[in-house]
Amino acid sequence: MKLINKKNKKYSQIFHLFTEENWKESSKHFSKNIDLLFSGKKNEVHIQASEDSILFLIGLGKSGAADFEFQQVGQKFSQTHKEKIQGAPTQIISENISEKQFEEFFKGLYLGTYSYNSDQSHVLWSDKTEIHFENFSQKKLDHISLNTAAICEGQFACMEWLNKPANYKKTDVLSSFLKDLSKKYDFKYTSFNRKKCEELGLGAYLAVNQGSEKDAAFTVLEYKTKSKNAKTVGLIGKCVTFDTGGISIKASDNMHYMKSDMGGATAVIGALIYAAEKALPVNIVAILPITDNAVSENAYLPSDVIKAYNGKTIEVLNTDAEGRMTLADALSYMSKNYRTDVMIDLATLTGSSVRMFGDTCGAMFSNNENLKNLLLKTGDKTNQRLWNLPLWNVWKDDFKSDVADVKNISMKPIGDCIVAAKFLEEFIEGHENWAHLDIAGVAFGNTGYSKEKAATGYGVQLLAEIIEKYQ
């Protein structure tokens, strides 16, 4: 990827960007009747080819569009015209575009090259492909290139691991990847097997893992900056590599999509990569409680009473409410063993959040007004939106148990995403700056690069922006 401020004598490929307003002023400089073919509307593309060059007219839509819409245009264009884009000196032309708008388009252009089993083989990733843009200084273009490369590295890793078939991401395979990632970026890597988890008392996590043929891998990754007095961000990602529902087994119709139940973890992995690629002056502690939720003779059972890491007991009513079990131990382990300025967990947790919001946004819960507002604002900025839901204590009555401190589900047909959040609050150990993001409806769905549902990359850009704020 080379983004250069330098005019070339000859370009064999030109991307000319127009808002609807710009096009009205510029259309007279193009061929007659072109207004019948192109108007500058969002995602509209018209191609003009000659013997020695190809010109893409790309519509940006209305001039007052949000910045993230420029990324959407770049991504849609790149996906739709993947086979037509050449690995040749390319000029991008646009009038009256801001630095942020251009960065978002450029970012989308590269994000749109993704396809499963991505090895960045698309011609845009070739070192020979130079992209020229004259509006900004080379320093600004270098900054845009760095940001784009970092977000692509993170988001592609997120999408790649979420898209892998279940048998390609068993616990040992994922753990091997995380070890290699830690060596590459100098993360501190710690992973507790089943025996060590028993010694530590990670009972809620182990209850889910006990049905697995694979050993436990309660994993902690630490990114440490050399900057003094840096803040520490705590991230926890639900990492159920495949969720059958356990003994409370799911219906078979869409069970193949349950390879997506590690969407929280992949978002965290992507954000870690982004921070390391940019060498951000912030510390990050990430916990990934890796396991599958299997049906076996050893699987935990409805009516089991489990002792969690913080000493609280949990009555299991439904083994398909396994995500909150693994997150409970991860939250209390982080709270008790690390000092973090903010603690955020992400999870593809409940069908309740999907029924409520579909694929429009994630459900957000937080005990801190400043964090709540930051997440809402950042979600709107990145188009990885969130909607705030209450943590009222009235919901605690729904998961009181006769035989334990709490039960893992209410069994009522309403408000399960809220019940789950209130359940998790029992394990944050008084942390005063915590948020829980239920991303079940947005991490995996319809995409522009796949026929079936696939990874959207949701969460990476949201977390990247949040981490930037904690510098």
C-alpha cells in the first residue's frame, strides 16, 4: 500500500469521487448525456474505458453525509468491482473532500478487498500499486496509510477467525494462533489449562468447558506500552468457539451459524492488533475464556450448582446460557487481579438482543455515565452503533435462586439481555467504569462479500476508537 502526493504524467486507472452537488457542477466537462448514466448518488459507479486508461466515476451521495458513509462507499465499490480494479498507478480525484472523509473512503477501499481465507492478495495490496492523491501533504497521507493498514490487519483477523469452520478453530488451534500473535507483537501471553483453572477456582468457566474434548484455555493477553503513567484498558471477549447449547441443545436449522459465538473475542483480538500496529501509548489487558459448549457425557447439567471465581454460587437452569458463565469468571478475574481504568466486555450473548434490535445495533449496559456517553458517541461515529438499556435493580428478582446465590437465566420470555447484564454485574467486583456490549445481532450477518451470513467485523473500529480515547 503506497499513498503518495505526487502527480504522475500518465494514470491507467482513475477513481473520480463526486457528491451529488459536485457532479451537477462537473458533469458538463464529461461526455454528452452522461447525466442519464451517473448522478453522484451514493454507491453509484460509472466506468469509462479507453485504450490506455480506465475511469471510475464513484458517487458519494449528499455532501452532508456522515464520515462513516464514505467508508461504506469505498467498501461497496471495492467489493463490487474487485475483478475490474487494476494493480496500476492510480489517481484519486475529489473536490471539497475533508481529510477524515478521504481517510474513510480509503479505509473502505481496502476493507472491501476482504474475502475468507484472505491473504491480502488483491492487487490493491501489492507494493507496486501506488495510489496518488494531491489534496493533502505526504505527512497526512502517511498517517492515513498507517491507520488504514492497522484497522485492516485487526478487522481482517477478526473476520477471518469468526468465519472459520468449527473444526478449523478448535481450542488448541486458536491458542497456537494467539501464541504466534503474542510473539509478533510482544504481548504477554498467559493461558490456564483445566488443572490450573481448578486450582484458581474458575468454576463457572470450567462448568462450560467440562463437556469439551479439548482442554481449557482461559487466556490473558497483555499489551504494554513503554509510555509512563499510561492508562489501562480491560477488554473481555466471549470466546465460545462453537455453541451447541450443551444439554439444552439448540434447534438444528441454524446451528451451523454457532461458529460465530466468539464474536466478542474476535473483536477484542482485532482491537489488540490495531493498538499494537500503531504502538498506542496505552496498556491493554484482554481476557479470552476459550472453550466450546459441547454435548457429552461430561457436560454440565440443568440444576447443577456451580461456584464461580468470586465465590458466588450459580444455579444452572439452561446450559445454553453458557456465555454469561464464562464471562462471569473473566470479569471477576480481571477485577481482582488487574487495575484497569475501564473494563468492557463484548459477547454474542442473547437472542433477546437480536429480537430487540436485529442487525441495527448492539445492546449496551454500563454503570458509568461518562463511559456510556463515550460508547454511544463512538458507536454513532463508527457506524458500529449501540443502544443503552437499563441496569435497574428490579431485574435482580428474576434470577434469584432457592439453592444458590443466583441462577443463570430467568426462564421468563422477556428481557433476557437485561437479565444477562444484571447477572454479569454480580461479578465485576465493584468496578466503577464497566460496560457490557451484547453484539449477538451485529457480529455476524449479511455482508457484501459472502452469499451466506458471515463476519461483519463489528466491534473492531468501535474498540479502536475507544482505546484511542484512553491514550
